[in-house]
Amino acid sequence: MNMRYSLLAAAVAAALPVAAQAHISYTGRNFGTFDNLGGSVTIANQTVSGNYGWADGLDDDYGDSHRLRAFRFTLTDTVTLTFTAMANASATPASVDGLLPGFSIYSGLAHLTPLQPDHDFAAATQAYLASLPGVPKEGAFRSMADWKVTNDSGDPLSVFTYMGSAFDADLDGIATGTFTLGPGDYSVFVGGVNYVAQIGALINPNYGLSATLAVAAAPVPEPETWAMLLAGLGLVGFSARRRMRGVAA
Ligand SMILES: [Ca+2]
Ligand SMILES: [Ca+2]
Ligand SMILES: [Ca+2]
């Protein structure tokens, strides 16, 4: 490659990350389905573009969901679960692996294949955002509120209903939180909490991360709970027998 083309390639590469960022997809990031027997799954080797996407969704102009990574899971029972988002083990605060993570859990999913993927700059998403009051929006993502987005086909808006969040307040590269959630499909968006990182050269590095979903098994009843249950059954049996006798009398 001659000098002129390598400079051109470098310029294109510098310009590309914005265009190359994936729209909302769960490919390789589905934790699966859990019931009250519990279980734990870790999804490693993920990246997120920029270290500020989650923080940027806290303000009045919302944020760009391209700056977060979407994960999904499904619950068939009401469970207590712990979600943890973690910078790569080798990360230092200054390295491109040094993500300072935040995440939010929402009830609901984005459009799935074969439908077009949702994104902030689809015409229908932009039309929706333009219809909202307040300042112009820089994206559809909201860290601690419900939000909506759709795709280039203009399918009905995907609705993300905010369920809870956690962020890396002590700046050690780990964000973790425990939530009790009912049956349904959930999305988790993970991004950086360093709001000031959205300037200059800090915008585009890909930060490495892993995420773990640990669903607690439903507690086995204590002996005294069993005793109360059995006593309750005994009372039910007693009153049923009494009713029977009443009917017979
Ligand atoms: Ca913002
Ligand atoms: Ca911003
Ligand atoms: Ca932390």
C-alpha cells in the first residue's frame, strides 16, 4: 500500500467506527431461559464502543444505544437474580479494556431477525424522538427510564420498560446489582459511566467486558415453614370434614 492509500485507509478507519457500530442485536448475548431452580451463565469477550454510553442516557437528550451492548434473558418464574458487568480482568482504568460499566434491565426485547434491527437513526425512530417534548434527542437510549426505538422498516416501536440498574460507583471496573423479576423476556444494556469520555480520541475505542447472570434457586422451605404448611393443610382437612358432616346431618 503506498503512502497516499495508507493515509486514506487510516482516515476511513478513523471515520468508520460510528458507521460500523452494530444496531441492537443479541447475537451471542442471550443468557437463555431460567426458572426457580436457578443457574449462572457468563458471557465473555464482549466489547462496547466508548466508555460513556450508559451515563449519556441519564441526561435530557438521552443517549445513543450504539454505545451500549444489549444482552437478553427469559424468566419462566419470579426469581431473584444478580447481574454483573465487568471490565476485562487485565484492564486498568486507563486502558481500552478499562470499562467503567453501568447497566440497566428492561422488560421487553428489540426486534429480532428476520425483522430489521432497531437503531437510533432509523427514520421512524427519529420521527418518534422528534415528537417528544424538550431538547432535541441525540439517541433513543435512556438509562433509568422507559424508552422506545424501531428499525428501518418502521415496525411498531420496541418498548423497553425500566426495571432497575446498577453502575460502577467505586470505579473498580465492576457493576453489580440484585433484582427480583417476574416471568417474561428482558433486555440488559451495558455501557460506560464515564460521561466526560465522549470527547475527542476517547469516543471510539472498544472496551472489553464480560457479563454474568446468576439466578438464585427458590429457597427450600425451612422445617418450621413445613410445619406451618402441614398445620394449614390439617386445618383445611378439618374444616372440610366438618362441612362434610354438616352436609350429611
Ligand atoms: Ca445524552
Ligand atoms: Ca452525549
Ligand atoms: Ca464497582
